[in-house]
Amino acid sequence: MIHFFRKIRQKLLSDNNFSKYLIYAIGEIILVVIGILIALAINNMNQNRVIQEKEQTYLNGLRAEFQISKVKLSELIEVNKSNFQGAKKLLKYVGNKNESPSEKHFSELLFNTFSSDISFNPNNSLLHEIINSGSLKDISNNDLRIQLTNWISTIEDVSKQENELGIQREKVLDIFRTNDNSLRTIFDLTGVNQEIGLQKTEQNISNLELLNSRKFENNILMFVLTAKAMEKAHYQPLMEDLDSILKLIENEIK
């Protein structure tokens, strides 16, 4: 093809037909430019296709991660609600001489309410990889990019509130570390001893005196307030964010 064009140029020059040669040269330049533009267009199409395929891979991975995180959060919300309700039941008995629980029921309430620490551990490995590698720009939906970025900071805020709830939980447990109250009684009456291979004591020390303790009541009240704030101000908004992200991801998956 190049040899063919060269022969044409040589013929035009030998005929001293400069005007035709100029027109031909301009036409040849235009053809070259068109060829370059076509090549660039094809290259851009290939690059866009690669980026789109990469984006779809990320979106499918993110959907799986956030679906697992939603299951974890749902379970954690139920645990927090259960702990909150258990603490409220304990408050019902505090200072109430007309209604006193049995030692076994009191032990079960204490164990079920304060044995489980709460910590949301979302699946964010792929999201961290996307952000740290600078690949967040490959997510074409601007709203989704913003929400994915905000998700990380939101998780940090939630973690701070969980730490505060953990502190209030520890304050209740500290009563059994520093006072003459008996964890062994709770272990005996809830079956924990059997699970960890301890022998049951012959005579349990009663913990019911805690129901007359102002310190115990104050610690339970602080736990109740913190657990409620955990649900209303953090877990519920977090679930809404999670649902919104999943919806945006679903809309972008082809």
C-alpha cells in the first residue's frame, strides 16, 4: 500500500503537476489522521471494555461482602436488643421488695445480658483493596463511590460507640471482681461449669443482695442507655447505609 502511494506521488512530481500533488498529499495526510483516530478509538474501546469488566468484577465482589456484612449486622442488632431487654428486666427487680427473682433466674439474666461483647466486624477486605489501590475511580456511579468512602468512616464511629458500650458492660462485671459477689454461683446455675469442666459447689453464695445496691443499679442504667443509643443512633443508620449501598451495587451490575 505504501509502495502504491509512493508511485502515485512520483508520477505527479514527474508530470510537474504540483496542484494535484498538493491535493493528493493533503488527502494522504487526512487518511493517515483518520487511521490514527480509528486506532485510538479502537484502543479506547478496548480500554473501556477492560475497565467495565474490572468494575463488574469489583461490584460482584462488593455485593458478596456487603451481603455477609448485613447478616452479621442483623445478628448483632438482635444480640444488642436481647442485652437491652435483659438489663431492663434486671432494673425491674432492683429495689423492688414485692417482686424478687429466684437465684437461678437472676443468674441467668446476668449471664445472658453481660456474657456477650458486641463488635461489628464487617467484610471489607475487597473494599480496602479497591481504595488502597486507587481503583475506586473505576466505579462509575458517583453516588456509590461516595457511599463506599463514607462507609469506612461510619464503621469507625460505630466502633467508638461499641467501645463505650463495652466499658459500661465491664463496669457491671467489675462488681463481681471487686466485691463479695459470686461468679461461681452464676456459673453453677447457668450450666457454665459443665461446659468448662468445673465441679459444682455444694452451697452457692447468693447474689440477690445486688438488687439493693445503688452502684449496681446505676451501672445497669448506664448500660441500658448506651445499648439504646447503640441501636438508635448507630446500628439502625448503619443498616440503612448498608441497604442503600447494596441497592446501588445491584443497579450497576449487568
